[in-house]
Amino acid sequence: MPHDVIIACDFPSAEETFRFLDRFGPVRPFVKIGMELFYSEGPSIVRSLKERGHRIFLDLKLHDIPNTVKKAMRVLSSLDVDLCNVHAAGSVSMMEAAVEGLTRPDGSKPLLIAVTQLTSTDQETMERDLWIREPIRDVVLHYAANAKAAGLDGVVCSPLEAGLIHETCGIGFLTVTPGIRFAGGDAGDQKRVTTPSDAKRLGSDYIVVGRPVTAAEDPPAAYRKCLEEFLG
Ligand code: C5P
């Protein structure tokens, strides 16, 4: 099974991103590009980071009609991203279309994962705004099962849900988990946080780490600490 630490490069510009990554010298971490950086810099940020030798999780969370998602995914596939995502709420047929769009003529494709429920959505919000009345845990598991049925490779979830997702969808179904903090670190706006070593123990396949590395005084040292705890 692949296991790695993905650094969330939540920077507003390519310039700041490169300045940050230059601090790592010859080390080329797996990085996550989110909406802010992608919308400000466009596909060129993906091409530049690939040229520098980084693997890329492009976190755009697509959610639209199947045909539109298929065509958008074809573009992301030709950009050669390594990991990308959709909202499972878009339906099984939308996720199947995403897989189709991502699959290259030679049969290869980037890994594709689904967002089940956003971590900003709790039971109350789900019931009030989305009119979904089942327990959120069941909804997350149902959406994960839909993602698996559609041929996706895994889901974004909390490390606390990783075991349950593996039990339901199989050990090979990837769990990519944000909400990571070092013991005693500042949680910021994350509500339920897990250390890299706990994420490992709970069965996360990839951890996504932002501020504990990007805001650290010595980002390469913080990254090495994550790797040691998570892989070690
Ligand atoms: O700085 P921090 O470690 O909290 O960053 C976590 C990253 O993971 C951010 O880019 C955030 O948008 C993303 N994320 C998350 N929770 C989710 C999905 C994505 O924190 N459920």
C-alpha cells in the first residue's frame, strides 16, 4: 500500500509556493494544490510543479453533471496530476463519468477519490440544509460505498473514520486524511485533530498536512517529523 505525507500548499500565488518549496532543497514532497492557488495561477502551476518533480494532489472537488465532469477530468488527466477528487454527492453516474474522463488511451489514470461529507458539515447542518436525515456516519459510509461502486480509488476522510471505511470498502480503498496536528500543536480551525503517528495507527493511507508544516519555523524539519511519525 502507498503511504505518504502530502503538504497542503495553501498559498495565494506561484511565487510564494516556489519560495516555500525552495526551502526543501533537493527534496520533492507530494503536494496538494487547492482551489485558491489553481484559480489564481491556472494549469501552469501544475505543469511547473510536475517539472520540478513533485507529485500533485489537485483538490478541486468537482461536482456537476456527468458529461461536464468527464470532460473536465480529461483535461486534468492530460495535465498529469497524480491524485484528484470529486464530491460523492454528485451521484454514482457522475463518479463513473469522472473515472471515464480520467482514463487515458493506454488505460492508466490518476488516482481519484471522493469527498463524502465536508468536515464543515455536521449532523445538524446536514439535516437542516441538505434534508438528509440519516446519521452522518451512515451517510459517509454510504457515499464511500458509492465511490467504490463507481470505480474510485478512495475517499477523503478523518483518520478517525479510516478504519470503518477500510472495513466497509476494503483495505485497498484509500483513505486520504487531513486534520493532522503534532501533539501539543495549535489546532487552528480544525475541530477533530489527529497526530501523524495516530493517523498511522488508525490506518490512514495518506495524510494531508498544511499549517503544521507551512507555518512552521523550519518547514523541512516539520515535514521530516511528519514522515518519521507517519512512515517510521
Ligand atoms: O492547515 P491544515 O493542516 O488544517 O490544512 C488541511 C488541508 O486539508 C487544507 O488544504 C484543507 O482545505 C484540506 N481539507 C480539510 N478537511 C477536509 C478536506 C480538505 O482540512 N475535509
